[in-house]
Amino acid sequence: MLRRAALVTGLLTTALVGHAAAQACPLATPADYVAHPSTLRTIQPESLFVAGDVSACPGGTNTQPCGGHRVYVPDPNSPYRRDDQIFVFLPGSSSEPNKYDDVLSMAAYAGYRTIGLSYDNSNNIESTCGNVCPCFGLARREVIHGTPFTPLVTVQPADAIVHRLYRLAKHLHATFPTEGWDQIVNRDDHDGVPEFSDIDWDLVVLSGHSQGAGHALLMSKLDAMDGLVVFDGGNDACSTGGRTYAQWHDLPNIPHPKRAFSHDRGGVFALPASFIAMAFGLAAGDFEVLDLIWPPSELVATTNQVPPVGCTEHGSMAYDGCMPDGLATGAAAATPADAYLFPNYVEWMCEVGN
């Protein structure tokens, strides 16, 4: 049943202005999607390591932590191109970027140079931390930075998000110098060590699914992003010390446009306290169900779409072969543009980068 959410004044605001001038949003139709094909490149992370890089990736495999980066370059003739913005997507636990080609190609269709980043996501943060609230922030910081924050996870420096993104951007610029990939590392201090501060996050629309959504949300607390889009994740629920969510959610919020998509789980979804702490809403009613009407102002949207056979509700939000082609069909979309949520995803991908 559709729940009409209260309008959240001041949360959208004029913050829907990013680094670039406003772009026209795509038509989000299958025909227009086909008319503007993107180019896919797969790049193995171990091929980018330099002397001194320490990694748990043995090489010669395409599974984590060695899954290939997936890079999508928009159609050069597309009217939707965003030449000074980059979309970076973080996969979920133990998932490689090639499990998310549909979502990545949607972002490229929306005009972004798009990166599906391979990093060490072999630790399931929820299982690792359980109800120990402080663990979540420490574990995520280790995955992001590659420095030891907690003995509960071990991520080598060259397998961390920041290191992998830095090396990939440098490689893409060296190989495709006219595409502008060096923009993302234009804060580089050239000390030879990939660091969070080397990345110009103001040019990045950051995204992720499941575990990757949580990393994206924490990273959005550390620097101003161009925008944020997360899929079915990011709520580190726990119950240590009388809390209901991990402490990192209480870090100061940096204003930037953001959206979150979640499965409604048969009508039981309620905006978690952690999302409210991150200014995704003011109360538990501040979200809208996409199944019947486009949400006019909410920052969190849910759906009760039926996943295809063999897929979970969680997977139906982002995995290739699991996004259905209709609300209740239970049939997998044949192409990204056939996905039930394709228009919604493309619209909000576009909006957060304006």
C-alpha cells in the first residue's frame, strides 16, 4: 500500500547543484538508451600495481580481491555527457564489478564516465561486526584506506578503495589522455602514496550496493562529494551500549545531493534511525514507495518489485540478471533499459550530479 510521505523541506534545496553546470537528463527510454551506447573496458587491478604495493591479490583470477575494474565511457555523441564528473560504484560483499554491468551502463547513459571499482570486499562487514557498534566504522575505514584500524578485518594497502581508485585513474589518464581521467586525482600531492586526500571527491558521484553503499555513505562524511546514490545498503544497525546504529553515522554531514533506494521487503521497510542521522529524512515516514507514484521530494525510495527466480529482494535492486522487467513479473530484464527501475535510477543518477 502506498504511503504518502511528508514533504521534507530543506533537504533537497538548491543543493542539487554539483560541480558541473546542469545537464539535460536522459529520456530514460529503451530506444534512447540503445541510441547512445557506451564503451566498456575491463582492467585487472593487479596490472596497475607498482613496486612496493602490497596486495592479497594473487593475480590470474577474476574473483575478489582480483576482480577486474569495469570502466564505461559514454557515447561521445550523447547530449547527456558530463565531462567533468565521474561516477564511481562500489560493489557489495564478495561481488566483482562485472556483477553490476546493468547499473554501470545506466550511469554511463546518464552521461558519466563510470567506474565499477574492484577492491577487497571479501569481509562481510555485518557478519564481522555483529552487534558491536564501534566495529563498523573501524572495519569500513580499513577497507577504504587500507591501514589497520581493527584486527577483525585485514585489507592490504593496494586492495583498499582509495589505492585502487588512484591507480586506476592514473592508468586511464596515461592510456586515454584526452578523456580527462586525471581530473579525479588533481589533488595529488605526488608523495608516491595513494591517499584519500589525493582524490578530488567534488568531481565524484559516489555509489554502491550493499556493503559498497555503506562505504560510500561513510566516505561522504569525510569529504564533499558531487553526489551520492546508494542501493539497498548503508544502515549499520547494532545494539551495543544502548545504541541502534554504528557511531560513524553521527559524524557531521557534509551537504551534497543524495538518494537511496531500498527494497520495501513486503511493506516492512521503515526509514532507519541511521538514515535519519545522515539527513536522509526527518522521521520514519520520510520515504516513498516507487511502485505506484514517483516520489516528489523524498531522498529514500523503496519498491516491492518481485525478484526473478533464484534472486533475492536485496539482489533485485542492483545485480545483473536479478533486476526484474516489471513490478510483479518476476522476470529478469533482458537489457538494462528493460529493468523496471531503469527510469527511476537514471533520473536520480542525473539529478544528484546536476
